[in-house]
Amino acid sequence: MLVRTSLISLFLLALLASLNARAQNYQREEEEAILDQERQRRVEEIIQQREREAEELLEKPLTEEEIKNRKLVEVEPNNILPSDLTNIYSLVPYAVRRNRWGWYYGVTYSMYHPDQFASDYFDPNLATFDELYSSAQLPLVEFFITYKWNFKLGSLGLDTAIGLYENDNADEDLMGDARLSLQMVRVGLRYTMDNITYEPYVAPYAIGGAYMVRFEEMQGGAKYSGTTMVAPYWGLGLLFQLNWLDQTAAVEAYSSAQIENTFLFLEGRQYLASSEAKDPDFSTAMDLAGGISLEF
């Protein structure tokens, strides 16, 4: 009887200890949840305060005299939220931290395919571009710079680029050893919808402008070259932000080099033909392009 009573007592003690541990765990979880809510509230307060200060300064910037009379000093915000608020260092949301002006730098890999081009050395009625040159669609590699104005509806930028393209003859029987080389220069406008949300995880954009081509076609010792007149182009694309993949790396890139965002992008672009009759036709259908760009 005494043994049974002892076993019951031990069971009750174990049960009470288990219940007590569960109660303590539940209490800790509640406390952590309260702390998380408090951190989120403080982050939102800081963001709202930054927005109010930015709006006030945009509406009525302080003059040098006002700064001197109030004994203030001008301090550039670092746009980095402290780790005690978010557990890791992270950037203030893009919509809050971005400046009025910015830059894109990038590289584009385009499946450029001027299938209407007619060789200077072969009758276009007897062989198409694909028959004369490689059907592998060698890429047009383009380096671009965009200077942009940021506003509430997104950003509007002046887009400038230079592209390089080269293709060899695919059929030695038709033309022998032949090569087509192009250097393309374009200037246009880019409108990007990158201010729809606090972070531009996906940002659609549209481009349009004018381009010209410096071309050179060689066959053996012969060479034909020139520069086309200006012709129009247009395109649509999507930016995909990469900052969210590694917030620590994004903070380091911003702190060391002022890189606001890193993007991958996909784009469809069409080049139209020059209106000059003597120019070769370097127009295309809607070619697919992609690449990487950095925003500063």
C-alpha cells in the first residue's frame, strides 16, 4: 500500500513538473510575441517618422540661416535599421530611403536576330539571313547606363547604351569566309513602376527611343561598312529584385558602395527599320533579352 502511494505521489509530482514547464514555455512564447510586436511597432514608427520628415523637407526645406539659428547640424541618414529592432541589420524600405535622382548600370544579353538583313555579297532572293549566317542567334551584348528621376508614380530615366554583335557565315559554299560585325548605339527613355510597394520585388518597365548601327561585313579581302540613319525601338520588361535573398549582403553593398538594389531582368525588345532606303535592314521581331543591373 505504501509503495502504491509513493508511486502515485511521484506520478503527480512529474505531472505537476510537466504542466509547470509547459506553462513557463507558453509564458515565454507570449513574451517573445509581445517583444516581436513591439519591435515591429518601433520599426513602423521609425519608417513613418522618416516619411514625415522627408515630406516636410520636400515641402519646405530648411535654409542655411534656419539651420544656424536653431543650432542644428545636417546629418545624412544611413538608411539602416539597427539590429535591436529587427534582430539583423536591414535597410529602411526602398520607397522611404531612395533619393530624388538615381542611376542604373547594367549588362544585357539579347537574342538579337535581324532576319531582314540582306548581305552585300549575296542575292537576298536566293538566301535568307538564317541561311547566310549562323542560325544559333549569337547574342547582342549591351552595356547601358540610365540616369533617372524618382517620383511617386515610379521613375523616369534617360537610357543610353552601346551593344556589340558579331556573326560568322554558316555556309562556306555560299559565301566563303564571311563575317558580320555590328556596333549599336541607342538613346531613349525608360519608365519603371518601382514605387508601387515599399520594396520593388517585381517592377515592370517600358523603354523607347532611337538607335543607329555601325556595321561591317567582310568576305575574304573585301569589306563593306557604314553607319545607318537613326531608327526607332521599343520594349517592355520586368525587374526582379535580389536584395531579399541576403539582407546582410544588401546592407553591406549599400554601406560600402551605395548600391540601392540589385536586379535581374527579362525584356522583350523590337528594333524598327531605318527610313533611309540605302541603309541595311537591321530591324527585328520582338527579341528576348535579359541581364543584370545595379541601382545607385
